[in-house]
Amino acid sequence: MSDGLRHGTWEPLPAARWEDAFLSGNGHHGALVFGDPNDDRVIVTHHTLVRPNGGEHARPPHLAGELTAVQDRLLAGELTAAESFTDGRPLQWVQPFHPAFRIRLRRPSGTWHSYRRRVDFSTGEATAVCADRSSRVFVSRADDVIVQHVTAPGLTLDIRLDHRLPGAPAGLGVDHGALLTAEGAVLSLRARYPGSDRAYTGVTLIAVTGGTTELAPPGVHIAGADSVLLLTRVRRHTGERDVTAEARALRDLLAERTYDDLLDRHLPLHRTAYHRVTLDLHGEPAERALPGSELLKRPRSTALLERLFAAGRYHLLSSSGLLPPRLTGLWTGDWDTAWSGAFTTDANLNLQTASAAAAALPEVGEALARLVRAQLPDWRENARAIFGTRGAVAPAHTDGESGRTYHFSREYPLHLWTAGADWLLKPLVDHDETRGAQDPRTAVALAEAARFYEDFLTRTDARGHLVVVPSYSPENRPANGSWGALNAAMDLSAARHALRAAAAYHPGTPEAGRWQALADRLPPHRTNADGALAEWAWPGLDDTYDHRHLSHLYAVWPLDEIDPHDTPDLAAAAHRALALRGAENDSAHGHLHHALIAARLGDGERVARALAHVLGGDFFHASLMSAHYPNRNVYNADAAHTLPAVLIETLVRSTPDRLVLLPALPAVYPEGELRGVRTRFGAGLDLSWSNGTATALLRPTRTLRIELRTSSGTRPLDLVAGEDRVLHLRAWCPSQFPPPMEGTPPWQHAP
């Protein structure tokens, strides 16, 4: 594998658990590859596979007629008033994500040696090789098919499609099909969900070279072959799927093509995207050569961080296409996937996709945009039903099909969350800034968010400021109040940003003037008695500090509303709030969200501590996919996908008119190279640093003046499209200075 395994990982044994299976995907289909020479299994997934549970018919609660009364009660000081703002329904989860089946290839048991399985991030291939056998698997971006090629002398195999995975419902109606063909055979599996007209069908075309092929229902038996090539697709549908037509499409795709031919069609799409950005921390060659499971035992290793950065971008790219990544990316081996394997939009989805713009993965941004566009009609329904307004309100959970808000309860009144549309649109604004053009579809969605605020923000306080009421800070509550409150900091930031961004996307229109004026009437953030940015900017509401979410610091990350350079007092209050925040249940996303905010606030040592919690907490499986909790508890993509964003934020921060170099570099990473990142002012950037100095190469695509900030100070920088600029600077090295006192912003300490 290339470049000392920085662009892949390997293991000396097959995967014993599906969580350790190597991953491949094209944003539609996913594959979990075990690599066992005697009992090879490939679990097939697809973004559309969600089990009907009634959620496909669920609607948001019709509460608009009760809104004024609950607002009156909250404004009058009745802190629990919003608990009655419900239609009394029980908690209902969104439709759960599940695997399709496993392709199982069994051969007569025998001894094997010289074994190695690996996944190459640059190609998307998962391979397993031993003395006499090799298996190669990838999921094609060009042809949307899972491709597997097995070779061995005198190859004898029993092949079947097996739906019997953990948690599969007893009432699942399964039909198998097997048919001999000129190439070898076609296998099919149709599964009908209990009590539903919905189903999914998988078809595998098997092309056999040499030997004999015979039916062995529900599969086939192959004897004495030289090689076997399998092409697999799965579709979710209603009614019946035409297996013959699907098999014909796979046969047409094969059409005298070899495995290598199919791989060559896939590589330009995958490899180009993967290699746009690379990170080199000058890891030790001996550590770079270690299998992933061994490297994970060295949490302080720079080689580990290199590999996890590469794996994170690989898995993020591989799980993004038809939809952005779920809580489990694109993969699961269990029908009982935690939290339904949903898109949790109040934190997790944005954390997972946080690196997309800077890490040059527009494919991820487009996947998120596709989700938003498809669900915008449902967001409009949420706004009408719950709040009686025009515009759009996004749900906190979605299965990818429905964008309606119906997952909520007393303890999690997620239907009160009004910040979701802006929160989900902010990454799309970042992508537009990076490429230098406003997407008209983003403009439409922003206008819908702004229209919601036009209708919703009708109440004022004694000073004439608008009040967000009811207001919800995911998934927290005031220490002396209830979950539904007033003026949550996240809601204030979201309203301000949505209104101003919508105005910027619709310049010169009457609406733009109204939106800007409305944004100006929102209240400022509040600093509490502890000197911390308050989670609720409403007098008398006390903070609850021990919580995994950091929604109240939305103004710091990913927004630019609070910044150490522009708003130092608010930044100091935000830093104090971050210092007081606990880790609650030790969720990986909480630690890395903490790190992203710390990086924006220039606190590299706090970033390092947050990373140390994750790297030293046994959060990663041998597959280098992560877990939600320490000790590899609950398969979850949050840490895997978010970690690249954290590292980029410590090295480069950009806005449409500013570049900050090495804003929060932890002392434990004294040298390295980051290449190919994109800035929000439209330039590619390569950065190298070592021994207190750094060099940056800017490749601008736009002509403009920006502000350059480094440890040496601030100066204007003129950029000309097509003309590279090389910057040499003395880098601020945190190891030269004592770490700041707890809760004290680093920019208040003179070096």
C-alpha cells in the first residue's frame, strides 16, 4: 500500500466482528468486508434501507393554535409552560436503518498462512490475501455496484445471499432465487417488511472462470474454478422488483469487462476526490507500518493521527452520495442500529460533515444539499403545523425519507427546536463561499428559513428586543427551568445568521431589507455570573454545565459571530463557557465538538486534551470506524468523520475575507504538512511547519484583498486569481509557553 500505509490500514487476521470489517462505499451502496479465507462475508448496505415503523406516515403535531398561549405563559415566568405544548403522542423513532444481507462465500475448511487483509483509502478496495487465495472488493462510484473478485487454484465455493443478521425481524418475508447462466449464475434475495407493502431486492451476478457451477439452493456450488467475479446491487421498492431486468443490467455492465476494467472506471472519481487533501505529521516509519489495531494502542503516536485523518476523509467520502453520512456512516451489521441509525441533525450530522468544505470534498456538501432539497416541503409542513408560520423548520432526527418533525418527548422536546434550518444550511453557505458562487437552491432554502423568522419573531421584551419563545437548546435544559425556555443562545445565533445570510443571497429585494432589520432587533448574547456565555440569554435562567452538547457556542463554531479578533469580550465569555462544560456521558461527538470550538478560540492545549480523550479512550474499531462511547461501545461515525475537521481547524482558519494560519496548533504536533485545503475566500492552500517556522502556498482563484493573521500580527494580503503566493512566517509554538490558566483565553496571555 502506498506511502507507508498513511493512505490505508491493515490487519493480520480476518474480522471476527462486523464492527471490525473493512469498509467500502460509494454514497449509495456500502460493503463491510470480513476477509475470512474459509468463510468470507461481505455485508451489503444501502442508504435507502430503512425499516417501516409507521414513521413513513407520521406528521408533525398541529400546535399552531396553542402557540400564543404558551408564549404568554413563558413570558409571564411560568418556566414549565412549554411542557404542555404537545399533542400528547408517545415518543416515536424514525424508521431504523438496517443492513440488506451478507454475501457468504464458504470453502472447505483448511489451514492458511501469510495472511493479510487491508483497505486502500486511495482506491476504496478492501483486500484479503493468504498463501493460495485472494479476495478484492470495492464499491464502484462509476457503476453503482459492489464488485468482488476471488481467485485461488482449484477454487471451490458455496455462495449464498444470507439475510440472517443480528436483529432481523422474525416476520421478514424472504424469497431466494438462483439461476444458472452462461457466465455462471444469478442469485437474488427479496425481503418484504412485516405489515408493509415495502420491500428490498438484492441481485448478485456471478461470473465463473473455469470449473463447474451447479445450483445448491438457495445458492450455488462452484468447484475447480480459477476465479469468481461477483456484481451486486440492492434496491428498496414497493410492489415487485424485476429481477430479470436487474440481472440483465448487471450482465450488460460486465460485457467482457474484467475486475480491473471495472476498477479503472471507478478510480478517477474516487481517487481524485480522496487525494485532494493530505496530512503528513512526519510519523515514525515503524509506527506507520503497524496494523491499525496495534497503532490504536499508541494514542500519542503522530502516525495514528495521520492514519485516522486519512481514514476519516475516506469514510466520509465513501458514505456520502445519495445522502450524507448517517450516525453509522453508510454501514451497519445489525438491524437494531443505535438511535435508528438516523441522521441526527441537532449536532451529529454537522459535526461529521464539518471538514467537507475545507477538506475539498464538495461531494459531501452536495449530498447534504440533496437531503435539504428533498425535505424542504416537509420543513414547510413543520413550520405550518407547529408554529403556524410560513417558511421552514428542520427536524432534529430524520431517516432520510421524511423531514417531518415527529420524534419528540417531554425530556426531548425536539419539536421546539427552530434553529435547525440555519444549522443545516450553514455548511452549504460555506461551500458556496469556497467555490465563489451562490447556489440558487441554497438561496431558496435560506429564504424559507428567513420567512419562518419573519412570522415567528413577534414577541418583544421590555427593551424592545425580539424574543425567541419557545426556545430549545439541544438537548439541554436550564438548571432551574424546563426544556422549553426563552432565548436559547443557539436560537439567537441561528435567527441572526439565517436572516442576514438570506438578505445577502437576495440583495436589493424588499425582503432583504426586512430580514436585515429583523436580525438587528434580536438581543445580544448574555454573560452569566460565572463570566461564561449563557446558554439562555434570558435573565434568571441558570446554566447546566455537565452536558455533551455545546449548542450555545454555535456563534463560535461554525459561525463567525464570536471571534477572538473581532469580539474579544464575547470570545472570553465563550472560552469560559467551554472551560466549565462537562463531558456528561463521554460521547465522542461531545469531545470533538469541544475541540472544534477550542480551535476557533485559539486554545491548542484544550484541543489536544479533547483529542487525547478520544485517542486514549478506545473509541476506534480495527476498521478505524469509531464508537459513540469509550471502549468501542456503540458503532458510530461521529469521531471518525469529525476528527479531520478538528485537525484542519488547528492549522488553518478562513472566512470570506480573512486567513488565520496556525491558530491553535497543539504542541504535540511540532511539524508537518497539510496540502490541498480550500479556503472560504477561494484559494487552495498548502501549509508546512517545523521548528517554529512555517510556509504557506496560496493558489487563489479570485482577485481580492484579505486580512492575514499569524502569531506575528495582522496585515492585508492582496491576492490575484491564478498567481500563487508564498508566505513565510514564524509560527507560534505552544510548547514555548506555559499553558493558559483554566478558563482563561490564550489570547489574553502575552507570549
